Amino acid sequence: MPAASLLPLFGSAAGPGTLGGPAGSGAGGGGRKAAGPGAFRLTEKFVLLLVFSAFITLCFGAIFFLPDSSKLLSGVFFHSAAAGGPGSLERIRADHERALREAKETLQKLPEEIRRDIRQDKEKLLQDARGRKEAGAPGLPQRLFRQPVGAVGQEPADPDVRQRREKIKEMMKHAWDNYKRYAWGLNELKPISKQGHSSNLFGNIQGATIVDALDTLYIMEMKEEFKEAKEWVEKNLDFNVNAEISVFEVNIRFVGGLLSAYYLSGEEVFRKKAVELGEKLLPAFNTPTGIPWALLNIKSGIGRNWPWASGGSSILAEFGTLHLEFVHLSHLSGNPVFAEKVMNIRKVLNRLDKPEGLYPNYLNPSSGQWGQHHVSIGGLGDSFYEYLLKAWLMSDKTDEDGKKMYYDAVQAIETHLIRKSSGGLTYIAEWKGGLLEHKMGHLTCFAGGMFALGADGAPSDKTGHHIELGAEIARTCHESYDRTRMKLGPEAFRFDGGVEAIATRQNEKYYILRPEVIETYMYMWRLTHDPKYREWGWEAVEALEKHCRVDGGYSGLRDVYNNHESHDDVQQSFFLSETLKYLYLLFSEDDLLPFEHWVFNTEAHPLPVLHKDDGNKEENQK
Ligand code: DMJ
């Protein structure tokens, strides 16, 4: 309210005649008292009135500039029951007196007693915070947990197989114990220098190995370890950090790991953390097309793409590998937004023309146009294809769109990318603007398992063919291992210049404990029960033990063709989540995480199939 409009009010309430009263009798001053108020001339009265009203205006105006003036005004001018009512003055006095009393008491205490009180107050605050955490995330619907079929399996009947499986469990223990000893709470372990290792993929989110390993610990029945991992998640896994993260990596390892841990154990903390993290990832989709950014600051919500990615593009294998986790986030939170975001990615892709029916690895999230025409079933492309197939399987085979996209893509891959070497090895080349590069990455080896897994839904005359394709890729990838000195495969191998399944460039000779070849053995074993896949898996176990195992855990190798190990000193978190899990499953019975009830995300985190007769129809069709 403007101060000027208040002046007449004061004028009429006090009246010029009363102005001099109190002033003359008390606080006025000097000569005025002697002269008396009645002695003022009209001009003096007017000047006095002016000065006084200016003073009142000033005081009143100042109220509006005091901090939190609204509260002050409501207290001073707008007395109401809500603001405290007539009793509020007494309450303020009582509060004031209590504070004084407490201060006096504190001053009388010994320093040790004061310290103890502070400690107790701190502890209480922590307990309250923990209590709030356990109460569940606000807004999460109540959910009755039913453990999906196959979260635990039977012991292998064959004693040799049992023994081999035990050995793999011992490897997990060695990897875990050393991580715990030297890098607990950090992202990964440096097994040679025996300290933590951090990669910038997770910003300063911590504990990648713990979250990635949770479900492996669970299925291996390492109960104590699972319990300590769960406690760490409860107390320390914190997403309220100022961190720029890779949306893809955080999704497949952290969201995927937490979802699996929830579905296996039923522990609410994992559901709550998964949804909390999923919400943090949502701003990545704020682009003109809804194709998410690769990198996101989870505090500011600002995203961007890798500076090296063709003209500011997002990467196919990154934005195409969110689907399974995001559908489950909607399922567990009751919030459709997650599924909507990934369904929109599908829509954008379906609207685009594809060169020769192939999906280039780069897509600009602003223009919605493809970047460089580079197609690969290995790095930058791989898990996009995997998630099309698995989205269909996870939907209990109701996601027809995912199914069509997958089988159409495989058709184009077969026509344009799959070739046979003169020595008879089938491989998947890379495509660059129509020209083939006859190179296959270790990452591409996952495709053997994918083709075999998808065989069942392939057009009727193609089922056997897809299984066969899986078997051929498995054989080629096994050759890439067998043709090295250390019997572990290189990062990439070539089929040109007179070589087959061999790395020719120094910077492609490393092995970083990757799982893809073993993953394909596991699928091939489950789907064919051909014993050679277990034998090949066991060869890999022996090689890992001989060349990668060190006192402080497991390390990658710089050159698998060398006579002597040169360790890279990193125990990747996916060694615990994928490599060891797939090995363990290879030597388990088929009733552990059976394919009819579970699909594995690209980091080997099992997610349950949303069966339509369990009332999941809507989830599958979002
Ligand atoms: C894992 O993080 C995932 O499998 C991803 O899809 C590809 N690369 C690594 C393991 O090699």
C-alpha cells in the first residue's frame, strides 16, 4: 500500500490539536515546552505536521524493507488466530524465557557434557534421516513383493559341474574381498596398486562395483556379502551430487543393478533408489526431439553430447539402451513418464529413413537427422539391437513394434554386414557410408547369444538359421581367443591383410575382462546344451586365473599376444556383474534365472518378464 494514502488516516485519528500534547509534556524539547503547544502559529503547526507525517511515512515504509516483511506484517497488522492470536505474545515470551533458561543451563555444564549433548543431537538427526529413508520414497505406491520364478536354482546334479561352479564362486569372492579391502565405496578397484579407481562415467556417484555386483552376490548365495552391500546402499548411495554422468552407463549399471537387486530380494531400498535415480535421469530427455543427451549433470539437469560424436549427435547404443530399465521404472513407480520417454525414442526412429534398412550410430537430438553413416553391431550400436529383442521378450511377446524392428534390423545386418572369411569363419563387419571394414570388436561377440535368443520368434523358416548364426559367431569369437597366446580375446580382430580373427593393430590387442564371448557361450549352452560351450567357458576360466588373477583381485591385460602379462591395473565393475555371472550361469542348471521368466539387461542384470496374465498388460503397451 503506498504510504501517501495512509496520511489522512493519521491526520484524522490524532488531529492537529493533539499533536503537541504528548510532545510538549514529555519528549519534546527546550523552548517549545516553555512556549506551550497552544502558542504555535499556523505555519509552525503546518511545518510540524509535515515533519511528523514524513517521519510516520518513513517508519511505515521501512516495515516493507525489513527481512521477511510479510511475516512481520501479518504479525503486526493482521492479527488472526492463525498468526498466533491474542496468545501469541505470551507464547513468544515463553519461548524466549525457555531459550534463556537453556542457555544458562548449558553454560553451567562441563565441556565434556556439552560435547556429549552435541554427539547425541547429531545421532538423533541421523536416526531421523534414516527413519525417513526407510519409510520409502514419498509418492511410491505400496507394492506387494512376489519373488519371480527362478531367483534361486538347484545345485548342479553333475559333481564336476558343481565343482567348476564352486570355483567361479571363489573367483567372485576373490574379486569382491579385494574390492572391499582396498576400494570399498569407490567405483572400481586397481588390483595391482591396491587402491580405488574412478572413471568419469559416473561423475562423483560412488559404489559402481557394489551396485553392479549385488545380483551376482545374491544368485551365488553370498549372503553376508549381499547384506553388507545392501547396508552400504542404504547408508551411502547418494544421487544428490553435482555430477556430470553418462546416462547410458549409469542406467545400465546403477538403475539396472538396483532393479535386479529389488526383484531378487524384495528389499524396498533398491526400488526406492532405482526410482530416485531414474527421476534424476529424466532431464536428459529435454531435447527438441526427446532423443536424450549422452551426458547429464544430475544436479543442474543440463545435458550435452560427447564432443567427438558426429556433429553433436547422440549415440544409438546409448539412447537405445534405456528401454528395459525405464519400462520397469514405470512398473515399479506407477509413473508412466519413464516408459513414455523410451517409447518416444522408438517413434522418432520409426519416422526416419534408414540407409539400406540399417541404423547409423549417430543421431542428432536437435534436428532429428542421422549423423555420420557408420553402422556397427559392436561399440556404438550393439545393445540397441539387443534391447529391441529383449523389449519384446520382456513384454511377454506383446511388444510387436520392438519385435518388427528387431527382425527387420537383423535382416539388413545379414544382407550388408555379415560375411564369411576364406577360412570359413562367419563375422560381422562394420559399415561406413557403404564401405565395409572387415573388423569385428570383442563387443560384437554378444551378437551370437542375441541371434540364438531371438531364433524362437524369427519368421518360421528362419528359426534354425538364427540358431546357426549364433553358433557361427560363437565359433569365430572362440577362435579370436584361441589364436592368442593368453587364450583371452583382443578388443578387436580383423579379417583382412591375410589374417583371420587376429588383432593386427597394437591398440586393439588388449583385454579388459569383458564378458561378451562368455555371454554368448552361456546363451548357446542354454539353447543347445552342446557341451563344447561349457568347455570353451572353462578355457576362459583357466586363462583368467592364469593371466588376470593377481593378489589384489583381477586385472585386464594390455596385450593378449604377449608372452608376459602387462596388467592394466583395473578390475572393471562389469567383471563382477557380467563375466563372473555368465560363467556361473553356464555351470548352473537352467532353472536359475530361466529365460521364460527373466531377461538380462546389457550389464547382465536380470529383469523379470512382465507376464500379461499377471496384470501387466498396460506396462507392456505403454
Ligand atoms: C558393459 O558395460 C555392457 O555389456 C555394455 O553393453 C558394453 N560394454 C560393457 C562390457 O564390455
